[in-house]
Amino acid sequence: MRILDCTDLKCPLPLLRLKIFIHENSETSPIKLITTDQISVRDIPAFCEQAGHEVRFVTDGPPYEFIIALGIG
């Protein structure tokens, strides 16, 4: 599992970093995303649903931790 630590970053930076991380890495293993911005609780699942990725909360923090399984295609 890959880890993307976005603690102390304010919206929209955690979402932007996640998008870049996915785009720049061809690996498809799950991503553990860690954030402290409460807006991430809304934005990350919305992005994942739209992009076809599965997401689940590991903690309801802060910090907030998400496990993201990338969709194929």
C-alpha cells in the first residue's frame, strides 16, 4: 500500500495532490491518504466516485484516513 500524507494542507491541496499522485504513478496498489482538512471528508469521496475509484474511511479523525482502490480504465 502506498501512503500519501497530506496532513496540514488546506483544501483543495489534498485533492490536487491525490490527482497528481495517481496520474504520475502507474502502480495500481491501494493508496492510504491522510489529511487533516475536514473538507476532504466531502471532496475525496466525491472525486473517487466520479473517477471510478473505491474509497473507504479508516478513521473519522482528524487526522482523516482514506483507503483508495483505483478503478481500472
